[in-house]
Amino acid sequence: MKIILTNEVSGLGAAGDVVEVRDGYARNYLVPRGYAIRWTKGGEKDVEQIRRARKIREIATIEQANEIKGRLEGLRVGLQVRAGDQGRLFGSVTPADIADAIRTSGGPDVDKRRIEVGSPIKSLGAHQVSIRLHADVAATVNVDVAAS
């Protein structure tokens, strides 16, 4: 099935790319979550809009990505969340929470779609998250989750 990606999907492509994937993957995962739309002839107009929006948000050069990586890796990010007595969180820490915490800690604005958490953060303590800044550059940020 041909689809148009609306968000960046690791291992598949970036927003605005037209890719061919298996029917079930598109129907059950990509389209319901808003990562992609079905390809149509009329959808080609949407591709240009998606690519223009991506170009605005995108980090242009590797040098710029490395500079932002240096700023991020030297940053200590703290999050205050509600937690139970055993140190277990009520819910989990989302990429949007991490992006807001980076911004309030004095770091650069980071798109929440570029933050890769791995397994969900559901406990107090120090955690590491990866941020894809460029195709060749990723930064690792230490996030300290504390009870509020």
C-alpha cells in the first residue's frame, strides 16, 4: 500500500515521503495514529505542504545539530510528577513533558516528535532519553524524575 508520511517514522522515512508498506502496517498502525495518510492523486498537493512545514522545523546542517547536541548533553533536566509511596508514577512521562522540561531548564526548543523514550518512564529517578536532531546526529539527555 502506498502512503504519505505526515510525521517522521524511524526506519521508514520523514514527513512528506511517499513510501510503500504492507497493508496491515498502514491500516492498523500508521494511519490510526496519524503518522500517515493514504496516497491518492489529490494527496500529492498535501505532500508539498508537509514538506514545507518540515523544512521550517528541520535543523538544516550537521554543524547546527552538533551545536544543539552539545547544549543538550550538558543540560540537567528535572521533572516534578505525582508519584505513589513506592516511587511509582501516576501515569508516565511523555515526550511532550520532556520537551517542556528542556525548555524550562534553559535548553533549546525541541520538537516532541524527535524525542525517543524507549520504554515508558513510570518510576522516579534518573533516566536517559535520546533526541534525533539530524539524520546523523542524536543527543542523549539525562532526565531526573522527582516526586512533587
